[in-house]
Amino acid sequence: MKKMPSERLDDLQIKGYKILQKTDGFCFGMDAVLLSDYARVKKDAKVMDLCSGTGIIPILLEAKYPLDSVTALEYQESYVDMARRSLIINGQEGKIRIEQGDVKEVRNIYKQDSFDYVTCNPPYMTGSHGKTNEEYEKAISRHEILCTLEDVVSASAWLLKHSGHLVMVHRPFRLAEIMSILKKYKLEPKRMRLVYPYVDKEPNMVLIDAVKGGKQRITVDPPLIVYQEDGTYTDEIYRIYGMDKEMDGEVL
């Protein structure tokens, strides 16, 4: 399977898997890797990944957990095609389905209460936050142009079985809004973890696990620190990536 001139093939450093990414387009970041680790998906679970982009989260989930099946939904056809080619490179095409579609239309695509887990690394920014990228594909990935946080939560509530999990990564500055919308759709926040670039800096990511129909009680996990004072990664980041901290090169 050859890559296109505008693409690069990155090594995911797990099970020999690789992923195609655009050289001038949106590429996955640490948030997707942290989400795949935080999901703690149970054996033989049926998983849906929304706003899947390059397919990084389903690829990592299949690598980390003994899953029954993984389905991924992505709106942009170019990313769907690229993700499917990554599956062929990895030999995962029999385990993961990458489908093209709109999050807002899940009720017309999938049966209600049909998944055990939904994962999502959604667009973080609303129209009033940040600068919209001049390249439309990147803008769609980063800004709520085609779907909002509420669209994602509403879709998840439809897709999940009772006691199913929505596991997502987002920005802490929207935490109050996130909690409010989750509760609106009967998705009870059960676990939360803040991610800090450095121990003395403000958090820049939040990982959340919400359960459909769950009881009111949330566990706040210990903070996850990305960098040590000298700029090297912490031991936990190396563990999450499955890397030897003595290895040369940067974590993806």
C-alpha cells in the first residue's frame, strides 16, 4: 500500500503499526494517545470512535485491548480513505471499520443502544475561541464547524447501551459546559483526569469517562504531568507510549 505524495507514514511504536498522515493537514497529537490509554476498554467490547480523523484512536485501541469490534465515524472523505489505507498497512481491516458519515445523523445510521464504549477527540474550539485555520480541513478538526460538543454527547447517548461509557478528551476551560451537557443526556461523569504540561503550569487537557445511566459519584484521578522540569517526558508518559525513555527521538 503506497502513500500519496502529500502523505507521510508514521511509526506508532506499538505492535509494528503505522499510520498515514497528511504532510500539510491535521495530524493527531498526544491527546489521542492519552485518550486511548484512559479508555480502559473491557474485553470483547463493541466500540465506536466519533470524529475519528486519521483513525488513530481505533488503531491504538485495537493494539491495546482485546476488542470484539471497533467502528469509526469520520465526516471528511479524504481522511476516511487515508484511515482505511492505514488499516490495510497494519492488517487491521478485518477488525476495524472506518465509515464516512455525520455525527449529527447517527440515529439514521446505527441502531440505538448498540455500543459498549464511545470514544471521541472532538473539535475543541467554538467559533469564539481561537483563530479558525485558513485551511478548511484543519479548521473542521479543531473548531466546531460541522459538529458541536452537544452533537457529540447526544450521538453518544443514542449509541451507548445502558451502563456504556463515553470516554473523551477536551479542554479544561470548557469543563463546566462539558459536565452540564453530559448530565443533560443522562451520561454521568464517573472519572476525570487533568493533564498538565508541567507540574507548575495550568492543565491543558481533561480526560473524562461518563457512564450512561450511572449513579452520581465521580473519581478525580491524580494529575498527569507530561514533562519533567528539564523538558524530558515523565515516566508515565513513556509508559503510556510503551517507549523506553532511553530511546532517541521524540514521542509522536
